[in-house]
Amino acid sequence: MFDLLLKIALLGVSLSMIGFLYRLIKGPSVPDRVVALDAMGINLIAIVALASIVMDTSAYLEAILLLGILSFIGTVAFAKFLEKGEIIENDRDS
């Protein structure tokens, strides 16, 4: 029974990725696309975690941490780009 619930949750999270992919492609503005990309990263973490639980292994826990760090860095970089128009500032005097 528990295995069936995990597979249903995995299916639901995977289907939500389709909605986020639509918002990423069709989004009316850049911030909508950034939010969709961030949500896709969170869903990818959830898919790996659920797959790890279904397979009864802890081998993917490092991948979950890596995906979380990369998703966070990507979101911060996009937010800085949207605010200032550049990610890496070369001039430190301003």
C-alpha cells in the first residue's frame, strides 16, 4: 500500500513538471519563467527523493543536496540579473 502511494506521488510530481514546463516556455514575463524554473528544480529534487524511497536506497541523497544547491544558486543569479541587469559586476567602485 505504501509503495502504491509513493508511486502515485511520483506520478503527480512528474505531471506537475509538465505544467511548469508550459509556464517556462509560454510564461508572459521573465519573472514567471524564473519562478517556473525554480519550481522545476524543486520538483526534480522531489522526484529524486521519491525514487530513492521507492528503490529503498540512500545512494541519491548526495544528488539531492547538489540539485538543491544548484537550484538556489540559479535562482539567486536570475534574481540579481532581473534586478541589476548583470550577474557579475566588474567595477567595484560603484
